Amino acid sequence: MKLTRILALSATLFAITVSMASAETFTKGVVKKIDAKAGKVTIIHEELVDLDMPAMTMVFRVADAAMLETLSEGKEIEFVADRVEGKLTVTKLQ
């Protein structure tokens, strides 16, 4: 009985750890340039915690071209970036 409780607790803690590790962190940034034809946006951003990258200005692809329609140069945004097929990509916007 005691072993069952320990195993159940261990499984629960493991599940919580995995869900926290895969949580997406939104990063603040400012749109510097939009290249709709190439499906890219240049963002001046804070540290990308999930990608272990310092604050800088970078060019990102967008996961969905419709995202570009909501952006304009100088607009402050919050976004999630990830590596998609090896390319830095904006996957979510707020």
C-alpha cells in the first residue's frame, strides 16, 4: 500500500514537471520590420527564456502568414518563438 502511494505521488510529480517544462513563455518585443513576401518579421525582443537567447534584434519566420496582417512597424507585441524545422519561428502572438 505504501509503495502504491509513493508510485502515485512520483507519477504526479513527474507529470507536473513535464507540463511545466513544456510551458511556453511569452516574450515582449517591438516590430521593427515586416517582410510579408518572405513571411518574416524583424523583432527587437527581450530575452527568449525558452530558447536561452539574450535580448537582441532578430528576424523570425511566422507560423501562419495571417499573423503578419495583425502586425505593423513599431507595434509592441508579446510572442512565443520556437525552432520549427530548424528555423526560429513566431508560433503565437498576443
